[in-house]
Amino acid sequence: MSGTKKPPRHEFPDSDPEDTSEELTKEVCLESDLQDGQMLEVEVGHHSVLLTRSEGKYSAIGNQCTHYGAPLSKGVISGHRVRCPWHGSCFNVHTGDLEEYPGMDCLPCHKVTVQNSKVYVSVNKKILGKEKRIKQMGSAVPGVTHTILLLGGGAASLSCAEILRQENFGGRIIMVSRDELLPYDKTRLSKVMNVESDSIVLRRMEFFHQYDIEVWLRKEALSVDTDKKTVTFDDGSVQHYDQLLISTGCRILSFRAKGLDVPGMKLDNVKMLETPEDARQIHAASTGSNVVLVGTSFVGMEVASYLIDKASSVTVIGSSELPYQNTFGPEIGKFTMKILSEQNVRFHMNDIVTEVKGVNGKVKEVVLKSGKVVPAEVLIVGIGIIPNSEFLQNSKIQMNRKNFVTVDKYMCTNVPGVFCGGDLAIFPLAMAKNQLVHIGHWQMAQAHGRIAALNMLGKTTELNTIPFYWTVLLGKTIRYAGYGEGYTEIVMKGTFEDKKFLAFYIKDDEVIAAASLDFDPAVSAVAERLVDGKVITKKEAQSDDLSWLQLS
């Protein structure tokens, strides 16, 4: 993997402006400018194109990741695929097809020709400016009655439905969601809280109509009968299925749900963030107010960061010593506290709320176990999750003691024809020697849906995805890839003072995860090595030679 090539110093004019052909062709480099395993950003008609040379073949695809528009030329090329530097989406460099989430759409593909040692790229004028394309999808076939029922309107269900149609499944697909909204990008809620619902919907209703995917909103499953293959819903209706995907996710714990029964939790302005409407309400209530956040999860820290310039004060209550210390480790936890404290966020760690006091039915202050009293006009609670699996209690579907659903590497439950994915699933993680894990990442849920769909169709496929996560604080993004549970030491590159670092998490003298800030595309390079099953040794992590990370 020799990585990104710097643009050569050649200036080539665009095609003749009088040209009336359907293609715009430009000479972009010399054949000798690009070696095998390298890539280069070129421009054709003010259109950014990624030129690659892989496995002896030149290819050209769109250069902007279809997720959030990152320049793929700054990412990592490995074999026939390129991985986005920001959030880990992967694309086939020969076809432009999506190979790894969180992106959903494929990239446009352009024609490359080599003549007289010069490389030319031709872009169809009809797709100039179009940075993404939907992969070819089928629709329902008259007379095919096979029904696949998808419970839940999140990432796993949506990717499952799309893959089914991409693989030309011609039966009936029904997606059922208790939400009022079509599937939307939940990762945005804690980052842009005054978000308009319409701006985060992943697919419009026309899309679902076009590909014959039925969507039932504001409807919740009450029970599943796996013998009769039926699901009963809260409106009294019963739906038969041939195959079933359960991806109803989790919900946030309130104090009451955890059995703590803290006095005052029924007061107004006690908030939890689960929906776009919740996000808008928190934004409105918090503006100009004293805000207290309970919980130091990724979401909690993002909300604290978001509210800094909007609330009168922001105070975080955490039961641990540092934010997300079990995930990122103490150093990044301290760094997070430091940069937020510098923006006047106050922290009360190793403490818990024992009482919420109010005036005229509204929150006024929060009493802590330590005896401290914190002014609070808004209280935001996020202290864990519980699975939405009550409707499975009397079914034959196997759950663990915490009521998460156990699946195999094909996303199949113990009941044939019944699959589970997303935050509800406990699944074997290939990179962790098939240890059963629970990972509530958006990208992982999408991967679950894809694997479930392929196996529903008899296309036996194992889950082999590297967890990839990102969190945004004060406009800076920390990226994370791998599975760091049980790490014994951390190898650090860069410095916290410079707000530029790379952390390697080590277990048994191997890298099992990495986190970075302003060190792109290092985390994507680690993910690419891990997904290929290649060992990254502690010695490699400690070395000053970081050429394998393809740093830009």
C-alpha cells in the first residue's frame, strides 16, 4: 500500500469547449506518474475525480465520499478498494460500488484510456456534478408472495431492505417503525440539535415507493409467534412473515428505569435525547438556561460541547472518574475534560444525583450524593441503555440475561428464518476471535442489515466488519476503529497540547484499536489492516516509521 500520490506538475487544458460529444475528456497525467497501489485526485470539467492504479489497471471514480463528502484521495487505498479518511466508508475503485458503511450510495465511475503513455479520463456530461449514485435495484415481482418483515426503522432495517432489492429479491418487504419519521441519521442528533427532521431523513418516501418497500410508521410490535410466523402490533393487526429481521434498538435509561427512583424526575424540563423532536426541545429549553447533563457517554459529551455557546452554564455529572474512560482510556478522557473545562463546562465526577428539586413544577436544582447542589433549569439524562425487546419475552427467540438478542456470524437467531441486527444484537466479532460483543455503532448496524439480507437470500456471508466510530467535540472529530476492550496499554503519537494525536490500544503485543484527532487517515489505515486480518504489532505502533498509515 504505497498510498496517495501527490499531483504531478503537469498543466493540461480541458477538452475543446466547442465539443458537442456526450463526454468531456481530459489528459490528467502521464502513465509514469502513478504506480500500482497509488491514487491521485484529478479534475475534469471542474469535477473532482479519483484516479487509481490498482492490480495493474487504471480506474476513475468520484472523489467525494457519499457519506459526508470527504475527499477520498486523502484516504487509504488497499487492493481494489479505497477507504474514506473521515468515517471509514469503502468503495471499489474499479466499479465505484460501496463496500463498507456508513456511506449508503455508490460513486460514479468514469472511463480511463491510456494512449502514448498519457492517461485520459472521460466524464459523461450527464453526470457532471453528480457525486453519488444509487446501485441498481429491483422491485416487487407480481405473484411472488414471500414476505420479509423488518421490525425497526433504523440503520439495520434500511440497509437490509436496500440490499434485498439490490440482489433482486422480488417478494414483499415491509419495514415497521414506531417512529413518526422515515429512517434518519441518528448520529446527527447530538451534534446539530436544532436539526430539521427533513434534513436528516436518509431516503425520501418516493424512494420506498419506487422500489416497493412498504413502510409502516407509528406502529409497534407487541409479540412474535415464531411457530405461526406472525407479529402482532399495538393497533391489533397481525402480519405473517416468511423471514424476519428484528432491529428495534435500545432506549435511554431514565433514573426510574434503573430503579434508582430519584425524587423529582417527573418535573418539567427533565429531558432525554432519542428523537429529532427531543433534540429540538433540548436546544430550545437550554438556550440561556443552566443545564445539567447526567452521564459522560459520547452523546453526553457531544451535547455538552454543542450547548457551550447557547446555555448560561453547562454542568456534567459523571459516576466514573473520567468521561468514557473504559473506551478511549484515561488520557483521552482527561483531554476531553480539559478542552470542555476551558470552555467553562463544569464537571462533578465520581458523583451521582440523589434528588431533583423544582419550583412551580419545573427543575430548579440538582442535589448530588457529595452534598453539592447544582442550579439546573434543564436536566438532560443519559446514563445507559436498555433493549427494546419486551415484545420477545414470550417467544422462542434466545436473549441473554440483559435481554439482548444473541445471533451467529450470519446474524441469525436460534430460530431459523429470524434474524437480528443493530443495537439489539449480541454478535460474534471476527477481529476479536469471534467473541460475543454488543456494539452500538451506526456503521455496525448497517453492516448487520446487509449480512442479514444476503443470508436471507441464501447467499451465505459472514460478518467481517471493523467497528468504526467518530465523535465531535468543539468542531474537532475524534475517530476510533477496532475493538479495544481488554487493552493493557496505549501507545501515543502526537501530543494533546497540539490537539493532534493517535492512540494505539495494545493487547497481547498487538494493536486491537486506534483513536485519533487530526491524524487522518491513520484510523482508516488501521481499520483496513484489521479487516484484512493483518496483525499490527506493538513494535510497529511504537516505531517512528509511520509510512504504512498513508498519512497525508
